[in-house]
Amino acid sequence: MWKLFRKRKRQRRSTSVTKHYVEHKESARQVVLERLQYFNQHYSLEWKRVAIRNQRRCWGSCTSLKNLNFNYKILLLPPHLRDYIIVHELCHLVELNHRQPFWELVGQMIPEYKLCVAELRAIDKGGNSVGHLLTVREAYLSGSIKPSNPA
Ligand SMILES: [Zn+2]
């Protein structure tokens, strides 16, 4: 009985998670494409395809085939951290590693990238559930968390 209850609960939860993804996927794509184009005025790079995914852990990734993937929950992040993730993946089109030249490239558009990395790490500690991310956003809006790069 307990098991059955748990199973039902889990199914209901995953349905609402999927629903949130379906409802926000296209607005996430719009924001990602707009910011990619904005930062690419500086970098002038080429990518093949941008995919918006519902990923458990990863905020974004870049493949050797020059495909960019982003977590739709990037939409829920404070804008300066969203921008940092977008620039990070954009720069992976040039350097598919995290060595110094890569960070120099990121730093051209996000000089305070180290602070962004630390802020994201702090957010990630609480996982990336929609509830947690909304709480984080609220904390930024109310000023109880200070952004490293107020936009
Ligand atoms: Zn990376």
C-alpha cells in the first residue's frame, strides 16, 4: 500500500514537471536565441542547432558537432547568471575544455565570471527543482542575495 502510494505520487510529480517544461520550453528558446545572438555580435561564432532540454543536472552543454543544449530552467535564473551560462556554452564552440584560454574568452563578455560560477554553485547545492529556483529568484529580487553583476 505504501509502495503503491509512493509510486502514484511520483508519477503525478513527473507529469507536472513535464507540463512545466512543455509550457516554458518555447519562451526559454526565445530568450536563449536572443542572448546568443546578442553576445555573438562580439564573438562571431557559428553553431549548428540549439536544443532546449529538461535536464536534471546540467545547465548547458556544447558538443564537438557545434550543437548547443540548454536546460529550459535557465529561464528561472537571475538574468546575469543566465547570460553567464549562455556565454560559457558559446565559448565552448572555440575551446571544448576549461583551460585558461577558454576562461579568457568568457571573460571578454563576462568579466566577473568567477563570481557567477560561485553564485551558480551555491544555487546548485539546493538542486534545480522549479520550487527551489523560484525561491532563489525571489531572494535576488528582494535583495537578500546580491548579484555579482547587477544588470
Ligand atoms: Zn563548460
